[in-house]
Amino acid sequence: RYQDIGDAYTLGYRPNREVYRKEFVANLVSVDVALSIEKTADYRAFVAAGMLEDGRLLTLDVVNERNRAEDIGHRLDQFCQRWRPMVVCSDDDLLSKAMLLEYRRWPNIPEVRLMPLGGQNKLVRSTEAIVLAENGRFLLPEFTEGRKPEWFDPFCDQLSSFTGVKDPYDDMVDCTSQYIAWSFSRDRKQLFAKAMANVKNKLSGYTSY
């Protein structure tokens, strides 16, 4: 688990507690837009995560709500405005590809990386996430009494009940497996280094153009 102490995140407890200032944690967002574009409302999910330099991931925020397909771009833009991700991850299914043009209309949505499905079922695609969690590299927040957000219990329940076989709801699981899959990708270190360089330049008073 990790704790949010305002301007930093802490991992573990004294005397071995680790402290990471938030500006040196690179945020990313994952989106699951369901299987088909419909006029009726359906569940969509957004998950924000913070990445440490060593690849460990902190689950920061989750949105799982009913809205219309035409509202996804606006809601994702609002979510990205809050978390300022360096990248957005999504599946490479037909709907996600169709949404790319819509995402480009919104100023706060960065580059969207489509994660290949590769003909694999959901359980296989979630293997990396399961391994990461078992090795203590996928971290959930720790809250003081009365401060637990509404998303926390439904998110944990969906992850713990996931089977990969006709689960009635798995959109938050899909989001989680997407950003974890991206964290293993070849361009992760390059984008992380670029994000950290921008932070250091900003703190030093330099602006790159």
C-alpha cells in the first residue's frame, strides 16, 4: 500500500519508508469504452495510475459510470485535466480506434496508445497485472478512517472476483490490465525520462519549445 500525504506519496513504514514527491511520479490514464457504440448509456471506466522510476504503479483514481458514447471524450478530458497523464492507454479494438479522432478534439487528452489484443482472452491479457500484484509492484492506497473514496471497494471487489470467463462487469479490470501492459512496453522508459526532464526543466525555470 501507499499513502498520499499531500505533496508526496509514501511507501512502507519507518525506518524503511520511501517518499516520492508527486512531481516526480509520472501519471498515466487507462480507458475502457465498452464493446459497441450505443445511444443508450453503458458503463465506461477510467483509471489513473502513478508510475515510479522503477516501474512500480500506484492506483490513484477510478471512474466507473454510465454515460453515452458521445460523452466519453468530454469526460475523459476532464479526468485527464485532473491527473495530467503522460499517456492514455486503451485497447486496440474497433471502438477504441474509432474514438481516436474524438479524443483529438480535447486539449487535455495526450497521445493515446492502443494496446494490442493479440487474439488473447481477458485472463491471458491480465497475467502481467496478476504477476505485478503478486510481486508487490501494483499498489493500492491506504486511507485513514472515513476518507476512503467511493471507487475503492467496487474496484477491489471487481479485481478480486475477476475470472476472465463471462464476468458480468470487468471494465475496471480491463483498464488496469491495459496500463500495466503499457508499463512493460518498450517506450515506457523513454516517455518516463521525457516527463521527468520536463519537470526538472520547469523547476529550474527553463521552458523547452
